[in-house]
Amino acid sequence: MIDFETPSDDAICLHEAGHACAALVVGLVPEFIEFVDDEGSEGRARNRMPVGDPEQRCVVACAAYAVEYNLYIAGRLTNAAGGAIAEKTFIHLAIGNNAALDKVQFFGEDREGPDKKWPADDDRAFMVAGQQIARRLPMDLVVALAEAMLNERRVERARILEIAAPFLK
């Protein structure tokens, strides 16, 4: 079970590993995935991916949501108290919080309105794309990359390729 509400380090690692895994699947090699300890940073983790073409960028951008969706469907995500997370809460956290920067990458621009929300049609399009990718994402590779990030705090290109080699034969 993974605390998705707080979020736990496990949830953060799975999010970043989703981006890295999708990049590998579409032929891109991530430079790194890591936890961020810098004061003033936008989040607790970050990655650096090659730019790729528009289709590759879209896949990589919504892959973290795809991982979170797979975990939600499998009943693996919990609230901070350890209870099952409700669908409304999942969508709010996954799309409203976690995917903020990912949606900018996916659409190529920030479409947040003055109310600090994205248009509902954009959120739906992002979720549909993520759910389609969720079916194709090798979750075993996501988990292996997430475990490496959790244990090593920073996973660089060579290590990512080493971890991915058995999965991408």
C-alpha cells in the first residue's frame, strides 16, 4: 500500500519512475531522476528527460499519471490514515496536484485559469491519454526504477540503463 495523500517517498519515486520508464519505452534515455533537497524547489523530486518529438513528449508527460492510475485501479493507493483512497480524491491529487507541471509539458503551455484550475476538457484529455498509456507501461520496470530512486536518492543515465536492460530486451 502506498500513501498517496501525504505523499510518501514511495509515491514520489513511482511518479518519477513513470516518466523515466515511458521515456525508455519511446526511445529516449533519461539523464536522471532524483529527490530534491534544495530549499525553494517546486517539488520533492525532479527528472531530466531528452526533449523528443511531440508524441514522445506527450507519452512521457502523462506517464506518471498512468502509473498512479494503475496503482489506483489495483487498490494500492491510500490516504494518510491508511484507508482506501476515494476516486474523487485520487483525481484531485493526481490531476490537480501531481500533474501540474506534467500537463504543461503535455499541452506545451500552461492553461491554468485565474481560479488556479485547468479547463475540465484539458484534464479529461490528459487523463484519457494517461489511461491509454497505463495499459502499455511495463510496471515491473517502473517499480525497479522507483526502488533504485528510493534507495539511491539520485539515479543517473548509466544506472537507469542498467536497471532497464532486462526489461527492454
